[in-house]
Amino acid sequence: MLLESLASLGGVWSISCKLAFNNCVVIMKVLMTLSTLLFLLSGFVQLNTIQKGKNLNMSEDGILGDSIIVWSADSKLNWSDFQAEPDLNDEYLARSWVQIGLTSKQYEDKVVIQVPTYFYKSRSWSKKKSSTNLLAHEQLHFDITELMARHIRQEFSEYKLTDVKSGFKELKSIYHKYYSTELDKYSRAYDAETNHGIIREEQEKWESKIAQELKSMEDYTSSEVIIEIIKN
């Protein structure tokens, strides 16, 4: 029986930052890519939005391969994580790449979904690694991305899946609602109110706000969501 994959769309946020005349401008864009359905003989379908056709190979320290960090409350970004060579012709001081991943495995009676939050070390760079304020600002963008992932996990966990085909379409809509619309809304408000991290008082307010919201959603810290298929 042919089964549809939930993770047919994935994307990466590129966050750019520059300081000029005491102003910081952040440009965010989404590069959306279409993934291809992969049918495995073992009885389930899996699609990996990071590398098609291969399982996640996460090490104990939370690093996927050598270039991707999975969000964790126990660790923070360091400037050493921004490993790409800066583009000297680029007007921005830093570029951070983050993603909400989406991987699904479908069995006869359930769907197991992974919704991790990634930071791409090999694509992120900074021209001003001496700035702790800029690093803190970038960290909170990563935290906001994790917050949106938790909202996705919550709605997925509450979803009643009775029809796989139509259900997957609705689950993908939930994913994009938070990954695209809500993440963009939060990030723009954050940058506007903090003037991209320059207004320290507002930056601290946002750090407290996001910490509280992450705390309120701690039941959805695990990237794994299991949805049972309800059979009539």
C-alpha cells in the first residue's frame, strides 16, 4: 500500500544582521524546497528534510553531523558555532541559519513525527564575534524558533488522525502556520521592539518573555510526536 509522507515541505530561515549609524537591520527570508516521497519496503514512509533517504544520525552532544546544532535548553550558541566564512561584500555583520525540521514515519496504527529545531553552523557567520549583545540577540532568534516548534508539536499531539491523506494535509498546514506566519510575526516584533538588540532593556524583556513561554510549553520539549491512527 502506498503511503503519503507528511514532510513534503521544509525550509530554512536566514537571519541577517548589520549595525550602521547605531541601527541594526535584520532581513529574514525563507527558502522553501519541495521534498520527494520515499517509499521504504519496511512498511513505513520516511522523509528527512535535511538529507533525503537517510536516518537522523544525532550524536549524544546534540550535534547532527558536524555542522548542525539541535536546540537544547542546556546549551547556548557561541561565536565558534558561526563557522562559515563571512562574505566581505555583504552589508550585514552576521547571518544565522535556523530550521524547524520535519520527519515522519508511518506505521499501520500510528505516525511518528520528529519536529526538531536546527541551527546550521556551516552556513552561519559573523563579522563581529566580539559582540556579546549581538550573540545574545541571535540566540533568542534560535529560541523563538524552538518556541514555534513547540506549538507545532502541541497541535500535532492533539490532532485526531482518522484519514491519513486528508490528515497529512492538515498537519502540513499547522506546520507552515507556525514555521512561516507565526515565526515571521514574532521575529519582526522582536527586532522592532529591541531595535535588533540595541535597546538592552527591551532585549531583556524579550528574553524574559520567551523564557516564560518556553517554560509554559515544556510539555512539548521532546521533538518526537506520536499520533495514533483512529480506525472506524
